[in-house]
Amino acid sequence: MAAVASELLTGWCLFALALLAILIFCWVYVRKYQSRRESEVISTITAIFALAIALISSALLPVDIFLVSYMKNQNGTFKDWADANVSRQIEDTVLYGYYNGLTALSFSISSLTVIGMLAAITYTAYGMSALPLNLIKGTTSAAYERLENTEDIEEVEHHILRIKSKCRDGRPLSSRDRRAVQQLEERLRTLRRRDRHLEFIEKSWWAKFCEALRPLKIVGGVFFIIVALLFTVSLFLSNLDKALHSAGFDSGFIILGTNLTNPLNMLLPVLQTVFPLDYILITTIVMYFIFTSMAGIRNMGIWFFWIRLYKIRRGKTRPQALLFLCMILLLIVLHTSYMIYSLAPQYVMYGSQKYLVQQSNQTVDGQLRNVTLVSKDCDADAPEDQCIVTRTYLFLHKFWFFSAVYYFGNWAFITIFLIGLIVSCCKGKKSVIEGEVDEDSDMSDDELSVYYR
């Protein structure tokens, strides 16, 4: 039992380190985007812990794969402590982490996962294209924007003076002219706020530091777009495999084994030979989905059908918007496990497990001679008592009709990603103060130094 405790401790220690990093990240992220004026202690704490729960839930998938893989040796034999009862006990710890041990919630969680799938199609698919292309294209120059803004200010002031000149003889302005002056004065106030923001950014040492990092942003953008294309190709090949070789709609398009391999499913077994490269990669993939989802929500805002509810803006995001953001991320995380399974089905099912098979060089009188035991990667053909399936896989396929919905959702995800890629390529550079100065913004000069820290 000491060995069991040691193995469990190893897995959960890694999880604890990830938990600490997640909590620090959540605090920084929420504090960065929350409104300075409307922030409340309760809403801030709630948003931090809600975001942390979303990220922690995504970290359970690598732990699940790690535990099933760590029960076996590289030669395919079970470790001395890993008998059937212990194996079940270890996997149940992951099951409890996912569902608090309540199997009755499976249907409800699967229903929420479908909502998470819709959120992933909307935000994650777009974020996977918008994030890297924004890094590559960068933003417009603050000095150039300020020059254009100054010209706009002069033009609006000229229009206001021209309209007001009509009443020099004492006659009042018409209602039409008064409305025009009010609109122009509101426009002028907005332009002057833009000028204050642009002037501050032009002189800010932080903006100059970020500009110096421009080559690194370009490299990062190229890397992220390559990763996004890799994921999309892998997802396409996996879905195509299901379309060609699965048992069809009534089975939820479940497929045993892999007929059409994909780059990610080929890479993970190679990385398994060097511990812990495969776990680092799978964790990176999960975090990539989370961060691209955040980027998608930040770029698009929070919508209810065609109605924009909230914008996500640095230093000006309302508490309600942060809570909505966390809720959307929680739903997306529920769907992340199926996305990872779609990208690397064999790995999510069995991790790096192997099992022993008998091989013989000759047969004498119907009996095998010179029998040797050879280790083989676990797959759908492996005996049930030799390979342990992850709890994540079992839960994902508890209801076949949900699997069918996820299958069609993957096609929608690929389509939205391609559309978002085209739209992001056609859009020009973003303003250096994109979304920071709107008609509803009344930030004072004194707040600028706090806002741009």
C-alpha cells in the first residue's frame, strides 16, 4: 500500500503545482480586466475561483491519463502494487474529481457539455485564428493614429462652428441643427478622449517595451497559427475516420482503433518514450484551448444571439461580464475533453499503456513452440483485464446520442475556424486602443496611469 500511496502522491503533487500556478494566473487575469470603478470583493473572489475551477477541471485529463499509464511497466506488465482493486481505486479518485462521485449527474453534465460545444464553436474556433493573426499583424502606430485623430478633431470643430454661425443674426438654430450640434459635440468629446489615450500610450515606457518585443510576437503568432492548423488537420482526419469506418449515427460514430492516423496521434506515442514529454504536450494542448477561448471572448465580447451583452476590456470589464466569461469557460472546459479525444483517441483511452501478447516462431502438432512475450501498445483489441480505460473516455461515451452531437459539432468547429481565419486575414491592423475608448467611456486623465500599468 505504501507503493500505491507513493504513486498517487506523485500524480497529485503535479496537480497541486498546476493548481498553484492556476490560482496565480486567475488572480492576475481578473485584476487586469475588471473595472476599477465597479469592482467588488465578492464578485472578484467569485470570478477568480470560477475561472480557477474551469482551469483545474481541464487539468484533470492529464492526471487521468498519467494514472492509468503509471500502473504498468514499459514492458507491458502491471506494477507489483497495481492489482485490479487498487487500479479501480486509483481511477475512482479521478472520477470523484470530475463528478463528486454522483453518477446520476452524467446526463446533466453531458447536456451542459453540448452547450460548451456551442461556446467552443463560437469562441474557441474564432480565437484560434484571431489570436495568432493579431500577434503577427500587430497594432497601428500610436503617433500615426494621433495625427489622424487630430485631423478629425479639427474637422468636427469646423463643422460645429459652421452650424453655429447660422445664428449670428440672433435667430435660434433649428431642431435639426441642434441635434447635429449635439451629435458633433459628443463625437468631439470621444475624439478628445482618444487623443488623451493616444498621447499617454505614445509616451508610455510600457508601450515602448512592448514594441521592442514585436519580433517575438511575430514568432509567437507564426507558431500559434501552425499549431492551430495542426489541430484542425488532426480534427478533420479524426472526423473523416469516423465518417468512413464508424458504426454510424446510432452508435454515436464511435470507432474502435484508428484507421486514418493524424499528426497529433502520431506524435504522442513518440513522446511517450521520454517521460514526461507526452504529459507536457497534452497539458499544453488543454491550456491552448483555454487561452484561445479567452482570446475569442475578448475579441467578440459576450453575446446573446444577435445582442451584445458585454465587452471584455482591460480595466473596464464589469463584474457581471467577468462572471459570464468564467461561466462560458467552464462550459468550454467540459467540452475540451472530447476535443482532445477527437484529436488523439488512442492516447486518451489508454495513455502509454502496453500489454503482453504471445508470439511463436513455429507450430508443432497444433501447439505453439518457442513462445515469447512481446509488449504491444494498448488498443481496442487488447484484453479488458490487461488495459485500463481512462474514466474520461468512459464518461464521454456513456450516451451515444451525445457522441453523435459532438461529432457534428467537430465539423461545425472546423468550418467556423476556416471562416474566422479568412475574416482575420482580411481585417486590417487593430487600433492600439482598440475597444478602450467608446461612447460609454468617461475615464479621466487621472485614471490613465492606473489603467495602462
